[in-house]
Amino acid sequence: MAWDDDSQAALTNGTLFARAKMYIPAFGLPGGGDTAGVVKNAPNKAGALLFLDFLTSPEMQVLMNKTVGSIPARTDVTVSVDHPEEVRAKNGVAWIPAPYKSLLTQDFTKNVLLK
């Protein structure tokens, strides 16, 4: 299991074998969740906010997609991705609480790795 944008970057730069294929299983997997923020006691909050503005700008979101294959955090930025948002919305699931993580791992092993 891996983030689809990280996997795409690995395929593109050759660190993942070329015949690897990506998909989101029908039973679903949690995804997304990268965050950025400014800590309460940041010594330069204004500079940190300017950096966040730069990082989330449409231009930077497109550049990050082109250079590392990341999926834009912005819904108003259009880029080419292997898994369209419809597939992610259909098969993605919300993050699960820790007690269910072992069940998810067992299901993934049984329904994906052992088939």
C-alpha cells in the first residue's frame, strides 16, 4: 500500500519496477491527509503564513504535481492524475480509528495480497 502520488513518482523516476500497476481496491482504503499549518508559538507567524500561501498557490500545486506527482490540495487546480477524483471518492474511505487498523491490514492481505 502506498499513496498513489508517491507511487506515480516512483514509477516515473524508475525507483518502482515498470510493470507495477496501481489501483484503489473496491473495499476502500483511507487516503489523503497531508497537512500544513503554523504552530501556536512560531517565532515568525507572518512568514509562515506567507510560506503556506506560496505552497498552496495554484502555480506551486501544478509544479508539485509535475515534479513529484503530488495530487493538488486545491479543487480549482486541474492536473493529470492516474486515479480521477471519481475513483478516489468511490473507493476511498475516511481514516479509521487505531483499533480497526489490524482488521484493515488483515482484509488488505486477504483480499489483495493473497489473490
